[in-house]
Amino acid sequence: MYFTGIIIAVGTFLIIGLFHPIVIKMEYYSGTRLWWVFLVVGLLSVGAALFIENEVVSALIGVFGASALWGIGELFAQKKRVEKGWFPMNPHRKDDYK
């Protein structure tokens, strides 16, 4: 039996699940001004995946990088969700919201 697909699937599920609270907490504490962190981490991860010989590790690093890049859009979407009242607003950052 080959477990490569299952390992990548479970890893992908966990990585995506990890990014949900990261985006929420980052928006809560620092707003959208650190979006570039997701960009740098994403590009470095995707670039690193190109040079990793192990298929499973390369795939998981690639998924991590793609999730970080996707997190940029989610960070700005999270700001809109906070403005709509769907998530709590950080009271110390009221000036960041319109």
C-alpha cells in the first residue's frame, strides 16, 4: 500500500486548519499592516519546495507556502468581517477600522 496521498491530504488539511486562527489572530493584534509577512513566508516556502527532493515534504512545504499566500487575501477579508461585526474588534486598534 502507498500512503503518500493520504499523508499529503492529512498534512494539507492540518496546514489549512492552522492558517485560519493565524489569520484571525494576526488581524486582531496587528491589522493588515503585516500582510507582507505572509508574502515572504509564502514565496520562500514555495521556492524551497522546488529544491526538496522528498515528494511528501516538498508537497507539504508547497502547500504551506500556497496557504501563506492565500492568507494575504484572507487577512484583508478578515478585516471586512470584523467591520461587519462577525468577529470581535480589538479595542486598542479602533483607529484602524472605518
